[in-house]
Amino acid sequence: MIIRKFVPRDLKRVFEIENMSFDQSYGMDMFQRLYEMGIGFLVAEKDGYVIGYIMFWVKYEFHGHIISIAVDKYYRNLGAGTKLLVKAISILSLLDIDNIFLEVNENNKEAIAFYNKFNFMIDRVVPNYYQNGDGAIVMYLPLRKSHVSGE
């Protein structure tokens, strides 16, 4: 398995993974626009086949943000999500980031446990964050000791 930069030919496959992983999708146009804006966009590839992706950026001056991460349901538990997240954290840590934030559905216990393994901590809960009325747990990973919570 390799982690590499997203290229436009990956868009259709990334969108398939997005749709199988989440109830609501950013939409293919949004993926294209984010890519054109220069966000961090990586894919996990196994035997020449894209099996996962991560999108991230610097949201505020000293805050990184994981926009989305997903792995094809048939390739989960092979380490792709871990490799993608580790690479994104590594890149963001080189950019003088204080914290990395992300939002996760409050009902997605598997994802919350995954982020906890990387020492992400709960910052706050945002009620009715998703279109279906579910709340989001905002989590953060402090990269510097001078962490001050809040995005």
C-alpha cells in the first residue's frame, strides 16, 4: 500500500468511497473545487487501486483541519486510514500548526475510537451539525504545548 498525492483521475473513485462511507456527501464538484484550492489531498492505493483518501488544510492561522477521511468498506482494517491520518498529521506539523481539528458524527463510535488512538481529544459537541439532525463531536490534536482549545 502506498500513500500518494491525489490526482484528478482519482476523483471518481474518491467520490465512490465518500458515498459508501457517509450518509451525506460533499459532492463531486466540492471535491474538485477543494483540490483546485490547493488543500492537502492524499489517497491510499493498493495494487494500483485507490482504497481511501484524506483531505486537510490550514483552516485558521494556527489550526489544521481534517476535512474528510474515508476508506472503502471492503478495505478497512488494513491500515489505510492510519497511514493517511499519520501522513496528514506529519504534513500539518511541518506547517507550524498548534492544533488539528476535525468533526465526527456523535454516533460514529468506530471513528471516535480511531481518533482517540491518535490522542485526539474532545473539544465540544455541536448539536444538529449534520443534515439528518445528528450532532458533531469536534475533536482536536494538540501539536504544541501552548494549546488553547477552541477553533
